[in-house]
Amino acid sequence: MAVKVLVVDDINVERHYLLGLLGKLGVEAEEAVSCDDAAKKAAADRFDLLFIDYFMPDSDGVHTLKEIRQDTGGMNADVPAVALGTADDMLGDDFFFHQGFANYLEKPVRYDMLHAALLLYLPEAKRGEVGNTAAEEEKPAGALAKLAWLADIPELSVQEGVKNCGSEEGFVSALNIFYNSIPNMSDEIQGYYDTGDRRNYTIKVHALKSSARIIGLADLSELAKQLEAAGDGGDDEFIEANTDRLLEWYRSYRGKLSRLDGDAQEDEAEKPPADRDLLEDAFSSLEEFAGQMDFDMVETVIESLKEYRLEPEDKEIFDEVNAAFMNLDWHGIAAAAGKYMQRIYG
């Protein structure tokens, strides 16, 4: 009898990290990136436990939980929910309990705390399905073998990143997600800063704070934390004095981590080539699924394409699709996928 949970978090790195830990515990996890996405998933399936990030744009975790319980036909009305948040998000021990949560976990979530939450809040009949081998006791996966050059980035704590992500493989995956997100995320922070949109600026800086901490960039995370506090407190003077420094520092990791692309190219050479029929089917599907804002199907097609070697002009289009997907830009996904179809059919 499989354990099935729903993880709701708009931050790709954090969601991926938690899904990895749950996988190590033998738990099946469905993911959602927003309140609307979570409500859609909860209306279609019954879960054993809900993990919901508190600090999300548009609808926070409290509103999301209410939507899941009230507007999905009651299928998950009685399912226990655990709030997720950083220490800075925590609003007091009683807040989440009063909002209907069974408990809360501080991010980055520790393996032992996640294991304990599952044992505490899953239905009794399913608790025996949860694994109990600590991530720290697993044999090293060897995923860092090609990344000795990370030692040249002294401010990056690989040890802390591996600890936070639960394994070497999880750390490498999170590091790649962080690296690929830099252009879009930094441009978003820049745009919200330039237009004076302090609410969304604060939300995006909060996301950077969390992502940087998970992969072991404590100092970058600390500056983002200070700017988040300034955004919450209306300290425009501090924001104006430090945003350029944050963005310059953040963007510097496109260069410092650029060898990830080289490692990816080595792996790419070992993949089978993608033929025209496969690409045509994939890009036409992406165009269709993006129009439907179907997160799961878009992700499935993207992940399937990663198994093939792409020609440079096809890879360029795929990278556009993937970057748009990382930013949940449905129009951008459809537009990029459409470029391939236009090239084939004119």
C-alpha cells in the first residue's frame, strides 16, 4: 500500500530537494507549484499527507490549504498538512496550528524531521511503508567525481550542500537547477527592483535566500535574507544600497559554475541522437500542453528530451523551452516550441 503525499512549493530547487528526500524514504510524491496547481491535483487524487510551503506569491500556504480542503470535492478535506518555511517565515508556534496545519517543518527540511513527520501524521496502516535508513548512512553515489573543481569556489560549501540535499546526486541536481535559474531569476529581481514592486521583489529575494542556502552558498543567502527583511520592513535605503551588489554576486555564479555546462556536454556525447519525428512530436506536444498550462505533461516531455543528444539549433530551442519552464512562463514555452514547428513547416 504505497504512501502518497503532495508537495506544494513554487521554488524549483526546494521542491526538487524535498522530493529527493521523500524518494529515499520510499514515499510517492506529487508536486504542485502554486495554489491553483495544488487544488487541481487535490481534486483529482487522494493523498495521505500534504506538505505546503507557507511563503509563496499570489496565494500563501494558509490560503492554499483552505483551497485544497474547501474547493476539491472534499477528497482531501481531512488529510493532515504540514507547513514548510524558513526560520524567518515562522510566525510563532501557535500560528500554523490555528490555521489547520498539523505541524510545521523548517527549511531546508532535515531528513530525520521529515521521517518523524511521516511517522506522526500518516495513517497508521501506512507507517510501515516508510523507510528508515538515514541519508547520512547511504553509500556515496559518486556524483561529485567530476566536480572536484568546485573546490575553487571557496564560499560554496559542498559538504553543507550534500547534507541539505540528502545525497551527492541530489546536491548535483540542485546545483544545476540553481545554475540554470540564474538568468531568469536575476532578471526578475532586477525588474521588480526597477519598477518599485517591493512585494514581488521581496518574494523573489526570499526564494534566492532559500535556494542559495540549500546548495551551500551561506553568504549569498545571508545578503538575500537581509534584503528580504528590508523589503518586509520598508527599508528602501538598504535595498537601494545593496541590490546591485546582490545581483552582481548572484550573476557571478554563471561564470563560476559554467563548467557544469562542460560536464553536461560530456554526458551529452554519450546520448543517442534525437531524430526529426521524435523532435516534431515533442515540440508540438510542448506547444499544446503549455497552452493548457499542464505542468506535469510539460515536465514529462522536457525530461524525455534530456535523454537524447540534440543538434545545436535544436538544443538552442530546447534551452529556451526549459528556461521558460523553470520560470513557469507558459507563453514562453509555447513560443519557443513553436519556433521548431515553424522551422520545419515554414
